[in-house]
Amino acid sequence: MARLYQRPIFVLSVFAVPLLTFVAPSWAGLSGVAPCWAVLWLMPWSLLDGPLSGFIAGIALGLMLDGLSTGGFSHLPALMFLGWWWGWIGKRGALIERSLNLGLLAWLGTMLIGMSFFLQIWFLNNDFSGPLLRYWSFHTTLSQSILTGLLAPMMSSWLMLIWRRRSSI
């Protein structure tokens, strides 16, 4: 089976993530909160291709998403860790295909990205009681992680199936 990064069409699929993040289609959101598209793309990539490829994909995806955002926080640390972690899980044993497992991994990944944002805001601003860490930000992170966890079994298994079939040709 060929590695995913050796197929140009698979590598170009990463550009769908910033596009979906920027466009934020209303059909995929719930009350104005969109799923974490980076998690929905990075998780199947890392599970299939391994920790090094997942780590590099996390760097590339984080840099693209940081180029779109205007805030002072970065997607990069969380996406690098998640790419490595999911790749390590994928190479350890049997392929993760079950809906509950994919949903749980996506939920955990989205929560980790949200907590990474909170920690960066907290430490960079030295504001431990500021309005950025109020209830609405936790509500948004929890909503995004639940929505991502619900969409992950459908979207991630679909991507894994396509990438696995096409890479074996």
C-alpha cells in the first residue's frame, strides 16, 4: 500500500480544511458553531499514515489555519500533538474503524484544541479572570467538540475508506 503523502491528490485534499473553515457551511453547523474541520481531516490521515506523517500534516494544517486567523493563539501545538498521537494509535494495533472510537477520538481532539486555545490566551495575556475565559467560550468548545464527535464517524470513515482504496491501486 502506497503512503498517502506520495499521492498528490491526497495531499491537495488538505486545502479543503481551510476552505471549509473559512466558508463555514450552515448545513454542517449547529446554532452558529461549526465542527472542527481540522480534526475531521487530520484524524483519518494520521490513523492511516503513521505518527511522522501525522505530525508533519499537523504542522502544515496548523500553519494554514493560523494564516487565516487573526487571534493571538495558534492551532499549531495541538494539531502537531494530535497528528503524532493519532498516528501512534494507528500504528500500534488494529485499524480503528468503529463509529464510537472515531467519534471519541474526534471529541477528545477537539476538546484538546479548545483547551490549547484557553491555555494560550491565559498565559499570553496574563489575564486569569478575563472575559475571554468566561462561560461562552467553554460552551462553544463543548458544542464544537460534540458536533465534531457526531460527524467524525461518518466523515472520517468515509475519508479512510477512499484513501485506503485509492492508495492500494
